[in-house]
Amino acid sequence: MAWLVPYVINGAQHTASLFRRQAQRPATDTSGVARPDDLKVTQLPQAEAGVRIMPGGLTIQSRFPNRDRESYGVENADGAVDITGLTGTTSAARRDAVIVQVLDPNYMAITHEAAALENYTRVTVVQDVSTSAKQIGDIPSMNGVTGYVLAFIDWPANQTVVQGSYIKDARKLASPKRTDGTTIAYPTGATTTGRRIPNGPTAYGDWPLEGNERPLVEIPTWATYILVTAIVEGAWYAGGSNTTANTVGATRVALGGQYSENGILVKGQDDRGDRHGFAIIGRVAIPEAMRGTTQRLSLQGVRTSASNTGGWFVDYQSCISMTWVFSETT
């Protein structure tokens, strides 16, 4: 009969295939690690021809024939695993792939006894893969192999040990989490006495939102990044005394002492006396110590040019919207 027995019925014979189908449901038909740090590949404590695989869990979609609706759960629970004895390079650079492979004797030319010796899981380092490879399906020698690429090793020429800079992380989360929020603020103040971008050239300050206008955000315990997109409409630009030089400003996102990359604002004398709109976009990494806490989410700015005293104001005719997304990524 073609039907699998329904899940969890006393006295029924539940097959391994049924459990693999259950394992696939949370991750749908994707493969990936359970948490951001799971099975991360790192340099060995003392650099040599090898790598270290950290503990963690992994879901691997089956690539065995007619088993694409099934997934395997793989776990390294007992501590870091060191892979040594790798072959270095001579006169040419090379890319290798570090792969976790599932050994299933039901679909492979391998005995249960031999597979059990490796606990049905094998770490394989495939040499000389294409630099465009991103996953196991991009490696011809791994055709039909049920496995997952944890990392690539980009060896320069004439190297015998693996440095941390050679290791390129290939892991993805099987079921990444995300949550979002938004706020809208209407500043106060008249045009020329409103809230002005802080003078520089290097001291950032909270702008265009200040004080309690900055939203309090609860950082999820699983969040590793926050992506913020802010739209500022109706900002007044006042030109400076220099009639030729542009006014240059910088913007960024701040959260709990962590900052995004800088953005830039540039206006010339022809723009003075007008209202303008612009965006502030930033991505901030969230350290482990900050996860699970509540922090003020800030936009910051500074006027960086010393040759022009022009600047931007927000006032009672301005509007700022800010949207943020917390994400869990490797």
C-alpha cells in the first residue's frame, strides 16, 4: 500500500521515511543550520592544515532519488570537531568545500556497519571546486549526495596552513526569524529655530528625532541584525555664507552603542530655502550581550563640511517615519 502510516499511532510501525518527512516540515524544503552560530567553520587555535567545526544542529534536505520531500536532522552535540591533514597549495590558488554528508545505507552503496562507524555522518573536504559554487548542487562530484556545504576554503597559492581569512561561511538558517516595527514623528519648532543637524565636523548627534521621539525597541533574544529605513520629508535646507561650496552631512543608525555605516547628504546654494526629502538607511549588528534588552533606536546626523555653514532643519512642517526589521542570520 502506498500510504505511510499516520504519525504517532500506538502499535503502528513508523518508518524512518515518515520521521524524515516530519523533519522537513519546519524548514519546508530548505537546508540550513538551526541557530546563527551552529556548525560554524573556524581556523584551528593554532593555524595548521585544517579547520574546526563548532557544535550545533543542521537540517539537510534529502537528495536521494524520489526522497526530495524528506530531510535529515544532523547534530554535533559533543563539542568542536577538528578536521586536519588538508592538502595545501603549490603555485596555484584553489577553493575547497567543507561538506557535512549524510550516510544512509538504504540509498547508498554502504553497509550499516560501515555507516555506523561514522555515526551515519561524514565531513568531506572537496578540493578544487568552482569559485562560483554556492551550495552542494554546484559541485559536480557531489551529484546526488545528500549533504550541506558549511564553508569554502579559498587557499592562496603556496600555502600549507588555513588562516581564518581563507574561510568563507556558506551556512544559512533553515528557519530564520524576523519581526518588525514602525513609528511616525512630527517635530516641533519654527523653520529657522527648529531642530538643526548637529555641527561637525565629527561629532554625531541624535537627529532628526530626539529624546522620547526615538522609539524604545525590545530586541529579540535571537536577533543578530536590525535593518532600519527612515524617510524624512519636509526638511528645510538653509544655505551658508559661502555662495559656492556645497554643504555635506552624514547620517547613520544607532542602537545601544552600535552604529551602521554612514550615509551622506549634499546640498548646494541653489537648494537653499527649499524643503527636501531624503532617506536614512542602516544595518546594525547586534552583539549577544544586547539581545533580550530594550534600547532606544536612534537616527543620527552631523554636518561634516567645514567650508560652508549651511544645514538642514526639521520643524512643525516636517514628518519622519521609521521602520525596522530584526532578523536572525548567520
